[in-house]
Amino acid sequence: LADTLLTESRNEIARLTEANARLQSELAQLRTEAERTTATLAAAERRALVGALLAEFKLPPSDSIEPAARAITSHDFVQELLAASSNGDVRRLVEERAALVAGIRHNLAGTTNNALRPVSRAPRGGEPAQPSLNIGAFVRAIRG
């Protein structure tokens, strides 16, 4: 009877040890999945914050196809926002970008359209062109 009980106890211990190992493995998988889900959720929340702050500060959305808008909210800038260490840092970076854009818009508002165009050596439309120099005609004009 003692041998039977000892054998059954050993079998039960082996079964429980295997079950424990399976449960430990499942627990590790669940922890990994929970960490991945938490990271995905945090990334989605950060993207939502970035979108909300861009809208709040009247900056173009990060998925805009307009060239000027893409320069303002470039891929690198958005990546910097997503990688910021805190939501406060995200807000500060967006505020700085908005101030920069507002300053540029203010400076551009004080210029005329002509001031924004490239400068050329050619005479502008309002200035008379220099007459071509004809030496023979000049000499005849002087001699009378």
C-alpha cells in the first residue's frame, strides 16, 4: 500500500510539475501580449494627441499632400512628436512649431507679391529699358 501511495504521489507530482510549466509558459505569453497591446494603445493615444494638438494650433494634419503643409508637419517632425518622452514635451514641440509658422506667416504678410519672386538683372516692367548704343548715330547727332 505504501509503495502504491508513493508511486501515485510521484505521478501526481510529475503531472502537477508539467501543468505548472505549461501555465508558466502561457503566463509569459500573456504578459508579452499584454505589453504589446499596451504599447499599441499608447502609440494610438500619442498619435491621437498629436492630431489633436496640430488641429488645436491650426497646423496642417500630418497626412496632408500639400507641399507647404508637408514642410510644416514633416515625417521627421511627426516622428519626433511620437518619440517625445512625455505629452508635455509633445505640446511644447507643437507650440514651438506653431510659433515658427506664425512668425513666417507674419513676415510674409508684410511683403508684396513681387518681393516674393526671384530677383533678376533684367529691367522690371515699370522701368524703361536702356536704348541700344549706336556709335554712328551718336557721332552724327553731335556733329549735327
